[in-house]
Amino acid sequence: MVTLVVAGLLSVTAGAVAAYSALLGGIAYGCPNAIFIRYALRRTERYAPRAVLYGFVLGEAGKLLATGAIFAAAFLWVPDLNIAALFGTFLAMIVINTVGIARMVS
């Protein structure tokens, strides 16, 4: 949702290049996190701690690889790329996620 709002605002203020760069930054954050969630949370309490840890390690490795692949693909295949919008949206998603988790915990 945040990615779509940022991309919409950028399309109005900075143009289409910034908007799709922001979308790519949001995708570079969201899709790898979905991979992490898929592997890390597929185990339940009835499994051994080693299996749960294995799921987290596998999920984190997949997340890192997917993030790198998305950024590499963006740099290689997108002709006009607004680097500030790409990394700005990616970092904004990290901050929003961290703040949201901190608020849930406290």
C-alpha cells in the first residue's frame, strides 16, 4: 500500500520514471519478504527447534538472493531508472516495517 501511494505521488510530482522506479523499490522489498515469510513461518510449534531455525535460515537466504536479483534486474534491464526513488522507497519500506513492529511489541 505504501509503495502504491509513494509511486502515485511521484507520478504526479516527478514523472513516470520516478513512479516506476519507486514501484521497483517497493517490489524489491515486498517480494523477498514474502519469500522469507513463506519459509520462516511454515513450521509450527510441534516441529523441532532445529527445523524452525532451518526455515528461518532458508527464508533469509532466499530473501537476500531475491533482493539482489531484483536490484540487479532493475539496473540491467530498466533503461531509465531514478536511483533516488528506487532506493528511497526501499528504505522507506524498511523504516515503516521497523516502526510498525516496534509499535506492536511495545
